[in-house]
Amino acid sequence: MPVTTAHQPMASIERESRLSQRMTLPPEHPGERQDFQIVAAMAKDYPDNALIASHAHRRSQLVFASAGVMTITTGRGTWVVPPQRAVWMPAGFEHEIRASGMLKMRTLYFEPGTDIERAFPTECSVIDVTPLMRELILRATSLEGGEEDRQARLERLVAVLLDETQTLSILSLHLPIPDDPRVAKICEGLIADPSIDLTLAEWGRGVGASARTLTRQFLVSTGMTFTQWRQKARILASLPKLARGETIISVALDLGYDSPSAFGAMFRRTLGATPAAYFHKNSQSAEPME
């Protein structure tokens, strides 16, 4: 069991408890295989609200959501992955995944130290997937036939994918959890209920710090102001709700916005598109069939 302190918020304790209960993966799992193949692939679907328990892989992985939203939780924060985007997970990085909506997960596992593995970031990151990358991932995770033929085709597809990584775009869909226990308590409260509209001075009375101190610590601990962090938390919290089919007006009001237009404006300012446009990127394309 994790050690707790008087300053540690309950949501943080619960998250650490889940992450400490690490799932054991079988050696034949694509992410654990010990063989000469540089890449392995897997396609798997999960129902709404499914939780993939805390685990880590021997291999690095590129996890693409062709439908649904993935919320990745680690000891370093949360990453939210909308449909038609992917998350890069370096080898050995412990994480859990929560599905929102019907999640269609398409995963490529790469042997550490290979050219394709080195082409990606050294930290967990959400990747903007180009149309070509999308088709390569979908084809790679749907190959059929004999093992030798399938592996040869898979490696040819990955060679093209490697070329496409020259223009990787990292998306700002990470919500960092700060080290400062006072700031962490505020962040955990807002993650639990993003609609809370307390000022930093009001939060300060609850955590035992002045607004001035918290203003400084927010910037130092998260790289964002309190207002920026709260707005980002609200927008990222909206993605699983939208994936489940909730209406924009319902999502806006649940997250503390005065109107759907105010929510839409902040969504567009943060993510560069309206909720409808952002959520339906490439949605008209069907998955390839063998």
C-alpha cells in the first residue's frame, strides 16, 4: 500500500493505489515478446468506461484510437487522447488506460533501440496522426496470413511509417500533476470536479497558502498559470464526455461554463477547432479490410 501524508489529497491517494497494483503481462504479449522482430501489432476493442489496469511494457508502443477516447494516467500526470490521435508510450513507462465511448485501440510495439523507436519522443506524448500514418497503422494491425509473410509486410509498412515520423506533431493534451502538495491538492480537486469556480485566494485558505504563493508555485510546478491549468483541465475533461455522446450544452454546463458558446469558444482557443470538427477528424474513413 502507498504511504500517505496529511497533505496528500484523497484522489491522489486513490490514483497512486491503482498505479501501485501493477498488472502482470504474459511473455507472449506483443509488448513483452523477446524475439528478433523489431515490431509487433495488436488490434483490440474496449467498451465504454473499461479500465486497463496499471502496467508497463518491455517494448515501446504507439497506441492509436480509431474510435473513442483514451485517458492515460501515470504518476506524472494525465494525457487525454481523442479519436484519430495516438499516444506514444516509451518502454517501461507505467500507466493505466480508461476508455470513453467504444474504444478501438490499434497498437504497434517497437523493440527498444531500433530506428523507428528512436524516431519518437523520450517521454509519453500525444501524437497528431497524419492521414498516411493512420492508414499505415490500421493496415499494420489488420494483416492476416502466415506469421513469416505477415511480419515481412508489417516491417515494410513500418519503414514507410518511419519516414512519416520526420514531421511528427506533438499535441498539448497533457495535464501535469505538480510536486508541490498544496498545488497538487487544488489540481486534484479540479480534476474531481472541473466546474468548481473558486478563486486562488479561496483555494489558498483551504490548503494553507497565500494566493501569491500559489500563483508562483502553479507556474513553477506546471508551467501554467492557475487559470490556464483550470481551463485546460475543463477542456480535457470534456473529451471523454463528448466521446460518450453527451450534448455540447450538457458538457458545457457540467464543466462550469455559462453557455455552450462560451465552452465552444474556449475549446476552439485551446484545441484549434470546434468540438464537432475536432471530434470527427477523418471519421469518414473506414478501417481497411484484408
